[in-house]
Amino acid sequence: MLKATVITLLMPGTVTLLLPYFILHRPGIADLPGFSVTAVFSIIAGLAGFTVLLHCIWGFAFHGNGTLAPIDPPKVLVVHGLYRHTRNPMNLAIIVVLLSEALFFYSLSLLIYAAVAFLSFHLFVIFYEEPHLRTQFGESYEEYFKSTPRWRITTRAFIPRNNLDEL
């Protein structure tokens, strides 16, 4: 669990907290906005995103016996929880956090950063993650890949054919 905590602070912590901090603390960027409905909505959305992120990290550690880092990936294909409804809930959660920060601070710079982050995630998933998972998990991943959308969220949960008792 210590390893997952350290990697969590380094990877998504850098993307969702450290880099936005540096983007916002350039000269000419405004201070904290006042109280508004938009600010409350963005805080709620950001907290929801962080909650999903933590849930996914926990799933990688406990169901997958690994972390979100490519140097220590899950040893078991994680198709539990939110992963039953989309293949990339962790990345989607990070994008929600970044968009909520952009909305909270009314920051075009953070909005552009969120778009670049999404494009980076997309390219990583297509060119590294999906081919690697195909190699590592074979037919199990193919079944999951064909049944679960990459970026959309479906209400129809994925249920693996060969291990229904594990869910």
C-alpha cells in the first residue's frame, strides 16, 4: 500500500495538482475566485473526480496486485468496479479534476492543459497500454476490449465469461 501511495502522489498528484499550480502561478493569473454557483459546482466535480481516482488506485492495488505506474502495473486484469463501465475511469477522473480546476479558476490555460492531458492519455492508451494489455492478458483482455468502451461510460456492466464468481 505504501508503494501505491507514493506512486499516487507522484503521478496523478503531479498532473492534477503540481502542474496546475505552476500554470496558475504565472504572472497575470488571478487569485482565488469568489463564492458562486460555478465555484461550488466545480469543487463538487473536482472532489468526485478525486474520489473516482482514489477508488481506481485502490482497485489496482487490491484487485490487480499492482499500481497505476507502467513500471509496476497490475498483475491481474482489473475489470471490477468502475472498470466494468469504461476502460479508462482513472484517466477520465483526472480529466474531470482538471476541467473542474479550469472552471473554478476560469482559466483558459488550465482548459488547454486538460485538452493536452486528454490527448496524451489517448495516445498512451492506443500506442502503449492497449497493445501491452493484449500481450499480457490475451483473450481475457480482448473480451473486455470488445465489450467496454475506451472513453465513454456505459450503464451495461462488463461481466467476464470465465470468472463470474470473482465479481
